Amino acid sequence: MAARAPVTAYVGLGANLGDARATMAWAVQQLSALPACTRSQVSGLYASAPWQAQGPDYFNAVLALDVTLTAPALWQTLAGLEQVAGRQRPYRHAPRCLDLDLLFFGQASVQSAALTLPHPRWHERAFVLQPMHELAPHWVPPELLQRTAQQPCTRVAHAGWVDAALAE
């Protein structure tokens, strides 16, 4: 069987419980260490208010990966990492120690009970659009950035935040 050609996937990372930076950096490290995943690029780190919820502010970032996994396999890997990190889902938009969303998987369009690609709400959230624009400006038209400009979202660290968090 021939090896699958790599596909560029974009993963949204977020957390607002515990040591959010360290947990997100751990997730980037875990994904980068998978044989089928190569870390291409990680955005800067952003702080944002919870989306339609209460709780502490979030840290957010986007990770671009070149992967040879299928979209469902990558999605399952992300869910597994959330579980290892201690993610619980007591209610919709609950605070979380780690949130990993598969935003894009190349040009794929997927509609299933478990997975929808592109992510159905990626274009509504400044905490996705701003870091995504850093990595892939061609995916984020200026009108989307303008439409979400009123949402509180501030860049708090450059792309080196992962190494800094892992060194602490």
C-alpha cells in the first residue's frame, strides 16, 4: 500500500483551566511527536474572553500540521489528547483544561455525525481567525477579521511560546 500524501491540517488549541499555556504546549509537543504528524508552524498565543460562557479567559492558538493520517484519525487523536489532559464536558461551552478543534483538513469537506470540516464555526470567532490569519492569511479574508473585530482577543506571546512554556 502506498503511503498517503501529506495534507496540511489546521488545529485550534484553547484552554482556560489549570496551567493553560503548559497544557497547550504539551499538546503541540505530542502532536509533533506522532509519526504521521510534523509540526509545520504554530501561531502566537492569544488571550480571549470565553465564547458564550462564563469562566476565566482562554489562551488560544492555531497549529498547522502536515499529516499522513485521515481526517477522522486525526480527529480521534485530538480527542484522545484532550482526554489524557483531563478534559471533561459537563455542559456546552464549559471551561476546559484543553480544547483541540480540527479546523481544516486540506481542502476536505466532511459532514458526518462525529466530524464536520471545515469546522462549522471557525469563521465566527476572533480567537480562531486571528491566529489562523498568522499562519494562513489566504484562509482568512479581511471581512471576517472585520466582522469579529469587536470580540476581545489579544496576542500575548509570539510563536516561540511553546518552547518557553515547555522550558518552565
